[in-house]
Amino acid sequence: MLLAVNDAISTAVLAGRSANAEVFGVVDLTNKAEVELGATSLGRAIQFVANASVLGYDIRGAMVFYGEPGTPSLRPRECERLWALFGGALLQP
């Protein structure tokens, strides 16, 4: 069942990779402030969260919001998995 849910999320995310998304809860460890990315595409938001910890950000509280209200947000582990699965395809229009 969990695999089916993950496949459904992957399919929806790949199809909506150009949709608007917002990232919340990422903290810059240098200045201890939350990062304000503003509106970006879903693919870029996933890329940022998936790679942020390597760049000196705390992503434990990160959430990526996209789609219609009520669409589940993406957490860091999901972003890392999606980036590992699809990589640059998430950045294509």
C-alpha cells in the first residue's frame, strides 16, 4: 500500500513539476534565519530541499507546498527520494 501511495505522489509530482511551489522551514545555519525562497517551481523546490543540507541548511522542519489546497506537503525525505529518482527531469518544463 505504501509503495502505491509513493508511486502516486511520484507521478503527480513529475506531472506537476512546473507548478508553483513554496518552501518553508529551511534554516540557514550561518545566520540562524529561515530561508525565504519565494514562489518557485515544484521541481526547483524539490531540488533545493534535497540538496540544502549539503549546502549548510537545516532541513528538519522543511515542507514544500504545491498544488491545490489540501494537497499533502512534501517533507525532506520525500524530496531527497524524488530528486534521486528523477533528478534533472524535475527541472524540465
